[in-house]
Amino acid sequence: MKLPVDRVFRDERVRYVLKLHCEDCALWDDTRDACAHGYPTDEHRAPRDAESDQRVVFCKDFEVA
């Protein structure tokens, strides 16, 4: 699912400490820097600058760690 990111979403992401990137997922393998299930991660990785994030792409297999 792909959603545009606006100021409201950015504020709520901070206020509610939303977890939505690969690095927040229980299936993320730090040693390999990859998804344990082998899914592509380019659109799901945490941006270096949260303000530059124009859309959020939710992974179908995300599990909060």
C-alpha cells in the first residue's frame, strides 16, 4: 500500500512513534542488511531525512519488532 506523506502524517508519526520501515520490522536481518524473507526493501527503508519522505510504502509482511 502506497500513501502520500503530508504534514499531518509526519506529525502523527512523531506523536504516536509509528514504526513502518524495514529497520523497525521483526523480519529485518541486521547482519545481512536485508529482509529475512528476501523481499525487496528499496521502497521500505528508513529515509536519511524524514522530511524528504514524500510517500510511505507499507510492506505486506511487516511485523513490529
